[in-house]
Amino acid sequence: MILNQLLTAAIKDARLILRDRHALAILFVMPVVFVAILSLALRDAFSERAGVTFSVLIVNHDRGVVGEKLTQAFLDDRHFRIERAKAPLPDADAVQSQVNAGRYQFALVIPDNATSQARRRALEQVRTDGARGKTPPVALRLLADPGLRADHRSLTLAFTNGALHAIEAGLIGERIAELARTPFGTSTVSTAGLATPHLFDELTDELEHRQDRKAVPTSVQQNAPA
């Protein structure tokens, strides 16, 4: 009995909908058109290969070779728009607030005396007289807008770490040349130090360590529920 009633009601509604073609179009065709148009319009925004440009605030407390070369590396890459913080330089909390507010997508904080600390550590790392390891690695910070996609943060982290590795290689080369000019020549150079100089702490994604990684939705997944 109940099934017959449901079937009768379904047949009645189907007839009413089929008679009203405008309602049928609104009910079925419009959502399909809506999803298709928005998915095509926003596919680049959710694409893993989308071309992007990031705004980066560089707070350089160092004013030495490390700060200069790292800043130049960002300036030479077309994917970054660089702004250098002017004196008086903001503290870490002020920089974090600007990034969280969306004024900058990234902020790179280079600590004071980064160049001199990296040079001291480089010399310790390549020496064989037992003085290695007394100076800690230089700790830089890369702050990211919490609203940025995880893959965009990862790309910028990889770029920054790559630039640091290039600077590290240059500083190690300088120290080797310096030791080579001593009376004992290259016999004072440690091969172990050359293998893992580690002048800078590896930058990591601070947001990634504070929250679970979430999958990036496709444009269809983003718009179909709406």
C-alpha cells in the first residue's frame, strides 16, 4: 500500500516537472552549467602547475654576505616580489603579524651576525685540529601566510634552502682557500667537514608542524558542493 502511494506520488511529480520545461532546466541544467563555468574559470587557481608570484618581506639583520646573497637570490627569481624592511627593523612578533594579516605571503628573517657566525662555523668544519663544532649553525626563519597552499610553502622553502646551500658552498670554498695559504697547506683540511658542513639550520614549514596536512581540492570539488 505504502509503495503504491510513493509510486503514484513520484509519477505525479514527474509529470508536473515534464510539463514545466523552465522548471526542469532550472532544476538540472543550471547547476551543470554553473559547475562547468566555475570549474573552468578557477582551474588555474587550484592547479599544481599554476604560475604564481609571491610577495616576500626580507628582514635582514645581518647586513653581510649571507644577507646580501640571499636577498639577491630572491631578486633574481621572477616568482618573487621582494620588499626589504627598513630601519628600524621590526621584531619577530611584528613581522608575524604582518604576514598573518595578509600584507606579505612570506617573510624571511635573517639574524644578526649571520655572516660572521657562518664563517666561523665554516672554518671550524674544515679544520682538522679538533676545533670543529663549537659554533652552532645559523638559524633563519621563513614565515608564511597561514592561508597559503602547502605546496606553495614547500616550493618557497625548497628555493630558500637551495640558496642557502649555494651560499654555504661559497663560504666553505673561502675557508679552504684561507687554510691553503697557511704553512701546512691543505693538510689541515678535514674531509669529514667538507662532506657535511651544515652552516645553516635547514628551514622547515612551521605551519606544517603545527597542523595536519590537508589535501588541496580540485576546482570541481571546490564548486560542486555549492
